[in-house]
Amino acid sequence: MDATRALLLPRSDGAVPGVVDFRGGPAPRASTGRWSAAMFVLGVEIAERFAYHGVSANLISYLTGPLGESTAGAAAAINAWSGVATMLPLLVACVADAWLGRFRTIVLASVLFVVSMGMLTLSSALPVFHSDGCTSFTSLSGACSPSPVQVTIFYVSLYLVALAEAGHKPCAQAFGADQFDQHHPEESVSRSSFFNWWYFGMCSGTAATTMVSSYIQDNIGWGLGFGIPCLVMVLALAMFLLGTRRYRYYTSTQSSPFARLARAFVALLKGSKSSQCAKLTLITVEIDVFGLSCDEQHSCG
């Protein structure tokens, strides 16, 4: 804890305490972070919402139309996929917190978004994936039966979309907030405003894709309807990488809170099986409006 407090002490060289730049050196306050960096993160989040809801908003129509599933079967498939997409962020958050970090997780998730959306686009647009005599346009009416290859590629890419979304959900918002120093008077105000704009961006991306992508998918073609969100995600990834030099990357001298909690439970289990006095790890969790910190203490009995 002493090392952590030392990182947070004000610096005389104008660098933000506890933060490094993309090279791993001190991050100058004047040239890193703040809105000039947070705007890149907002952009990739708007694109992620556009891409994700570009798939999920009209998914029932694709399953009952081009894929020829019954309404009950399509609803069951969507419920299963939605459940996986809801639970996966818990797992990905642990991985990001323990090993990858927020920036790398966002980049990998964005690349996975592009790959999965590209697979969806190809499976719905290229004739090689359709049954004989079917195209992405004739399949709009649901008259064509899908090939096994098309169905397989669709479901693989669909769950890859869920995995990509799980990488964005726990990391993007936190990484955007990292661009503002909560201990700086002006930046702390901007940090609070950032969350308002974040929510506005999420709603804007969702509303835009619901109007644009759903119309294109129903009236023009599924290949174009999936292709536009894929292209948007490509542009957003490129824009996000352009901000690499401006981002602030927080360092931590402590292990992951998830790993510390796991060690505490393991110690409790071992202690319950032993009649001797065992050292148990007690974790004091302090939650405030800015984050979560953990302190370890050792006690006997």
C-alpha cells in the first residue's frame, strides 16, 4: 500500500501520478488524457453499440427468414445467445484485470468484432454459402433453405460477436474514465461529464443502427445490412488506435482484486478443514465513486 500511495503523490515534473504513457514512461498532463483522448474511446463505444445492435435488433427476422427456423426455435436460440452475451463480461473482466489490461482487451475485442461481423457478412452475401439457386436477395422472402455451412458460420460468428461485446463492456467505459485524473479539480469535473456523454453515445449508436441497419436488412439485403456495421467497426478500430499516443495507462502495484478474493476463499476452505490455527486472508473492500481498492490483512483463528 505504501508503494501505491507513493504513485499518487503530486509530481513536480507535470506528469500525472500513477499513470504512464504508451512507452511506459511518465504521462505528461498537458499532452495525454482528458477529452482529446476520451473522444477516441467514445467513438469506439458508439461504433460497438452500432455493430452489436446491428446484429441483435433484427436477429429474429434473420433466423425465421433466410435461416428458415421456426419462431419458437429462433426465440430459444436468441435467448441462449443473449444469456451467454450477458454472462461473458464477468469472465472477460477477470482476464482483462489480471493479465491483458483495458487497452489490449479493447483492441482485441474490436478486432474480434471485425472478424465476426465479416463472417456474418460473407455467410449472408456470398452465393457459395447458400443453397443452389439462392442469393442474399432471393433469401429475403425465406423461400430458400440455408446450407449447413451457412448455418454453422452464422452461429460461430454470432457467438464471436458475444465474446467481442464482452471485451468492450467491462473495459471501454473504465478506460475512458482513466483519461481524467480524479484528484485534479478540473479533470474530476470533466470525468463526471464524461459518463453523461458516454450514455448519450450508447443511445445514439443503438438508435442509429435500429433505424438504418434494420431497414436495410429487411428491404435491401442481409449482406449489406451486416456489412455496414462491420465497416463502421473497422473505422472505429482505426480511430481508436490513432489515439494510442494520447492515452493514459494506469499502473497497479497490487494483484488483481479477483485473484485476491480467490486466494481468500481458498484460505477459508483450507482453514475449515484443519483443526490447527490457519492464516486467513481478510480483505477489506473500500468502494467509493471512483473505484474499488482492496487491503489484505492476516489473522489467525
